[in-house]
Amino acid sequence: MIRFDDALPDLGIFAGADALSQALGRRVRIERIRYKPGTSIVAAVRDESGRPSWVLTHADPAKATNHERAALRAGAEPVRLGSATVTGPAWADRALVAGLSDVADADRRTDVPLRYNPLRRMVMATDSRVIKVSEGTQSVTAAQHLADHGVSVIVPSLVSPRATSAAWWGAGDLSEKPSAALARRAGQELAAMHRAPIGELRTPRTSPARVAERAARAIHALVPELGDLAARLAETAGTMAGGREVVVHGDFSPDQVLVGDGEVRLIDLDRVAIGAPEQDLGSFLAAGGDEELLGGYIDAGGGVDPEALRAWRAISHLQKAVEPFRSGRPNWTAAVVAAVDDALEAIA
């Protein structure tokens, strides 16, 4: 990646955890990276105390300066690491600082959040609640709509236009506590979601062709030699993935299913959309979810188009191909190659 992007002169800082640690002067691990070729890169890192920070570089130095000034206004002491690179604590994140103030019943600067995606969202916990600060809160409306139609979901409450709060529930999720029986139960709930009327939901419609094309472009930006293959797979899968339209979760995977006492709850409805049911099914399976989900889904009356399922499984593998890079895995290049191979196998 560093070889191909001359627009970002400080990109070497982001070459890995060792490079970031050296630039910051303390040991950190990478939690999240987002890269826009020719434009910017932003990373969330945590130090040994568990406290997160953001590190951002931009092709336009003025935009990095804007983040620096916003951090100063929030009371932080941002640090310049290069000509267009700046870092600051997560609680002084320019996109989230207003939302964090909405939930500041205590000094949030001392909190260690559960998850932090810079400029996008932060998830924090108290003894009894999970608090999410993000750019949008459509999940409240979507969750309530689905709950009203009998779907077992966690319905958060709206703290402000930029923050939600939900009660703790369960003993973990399906990724932490895999269970064929509970995967089947999740399939039944997913079928209920897909039966729910679209009604007044103001959600986007998913275009499989556009989703697949974006995923292929992201792969090309990171591993250019895979670009042609990813583009061909995206074109084929995007054509095959059409079908009937239902309310879809939009980012369905085992970690979106809480489990407890033989029951499940579906969570994180920020990406609810109108799309083909196979989008959720393919996403779950591509993430390593138990295929018993399909059995529960069909038992509950859900219909499955095998061709569309293969296509969405392939698209999901392409989407997930860049996740090892985004999560800072040292061997991310090999993982991208493996994910593209999985996409090829899924669509064969």
C-alpha cells in the first residue's frame, strides 16, 4: 500500500503497530484502520492501559489541522506526528465529541470504551447499560419497528440525536459462544425480520452490484494484483444476487446475535436496509456462522434462492477481505488473498 500512494507522505507511520508505536513514543496496538486512497488514513490505537487514541493523516494538511483544532477545543493536547498527521485521545474525536458530551454523567475521559471506530462510533459500558455514540441513530427506529412485529431484538433508548443506551442482556454472542441450536434459533428470528413489513422505515435499498464493486475497489487499493480477479467476481456476483426485497439487518454475523438461557436477541441495527434476504444469510455464513442458521430460517418459513445465496456469500467474502487490514493484523495481505479465494469458491 505504501508503495502506491504518493498523496499521503506520512503513510509510513501506519505501516504497522511497530511503526505507530515508534511515532507515538509508546507501545500501542491497532484496533481499526480506514484508508481512502489518495485522500486519508485514520487509525484507532490502544496503549497498554487500554485507552484509545486516533491517528489521522490527510492529503490536505488543512483537514488534519481541523481535527487538531477540534481536539484543542475539547480540552485535549493533540500531537503532530508529521506534515499532515495528528493524534489525540478518543474522547476528543472531532466527530464524536458532541455526542460524548450528551452522555457525560461522569468524566468520560477516564472511561475505557468497549469499541472505538474513529470518526464513526464509540461503545461504552456501565454496570447495567451499553452506551453507543455515533453519527446516526436510525437503529432505534428500526429496532422498535422490528420489535413491534415480533422480532427478538434489543431496542435501545435515544439519549440524544447522537447517542443511544441499551440494557445489558445475555451471556455473550454467537461468535463467543457458538451453538448449533442457538444458530437455528437465530435463523428463526432472521426469518421473522424478513417477514416484517417495510412500512414507514426510511432505509436505503441495497444494490448488490454497487456493494460488490465497492468491495472490489477496496481490495484493489490494498493488493493491486488482486484487482482484476476481484472485479470479475464482483461483476458476476452482483448480477446473480438480485431477488425479492425485505427488511435486512445489513451487517449480519454471529457477533450480532446475543445469546442467553436458550434465547437470542439480534443487535446493532445501524445498517438496516431494504434488500434480498440472501444478503443476511450470505453475510452470516461468510463470517463463519453455523449453517444451522439456514435450517432455522427455512423451518420458520424463510425462502432461500440458492443462486442468490452463493452470490451474496461471495460478495460478503469480498467485503470482509479488507477486515484484516482494518483491524491491524500483521499478516493481512495473506488474509486478503484467502478471502478472495473464498469468494471464488463460494460462487463456483
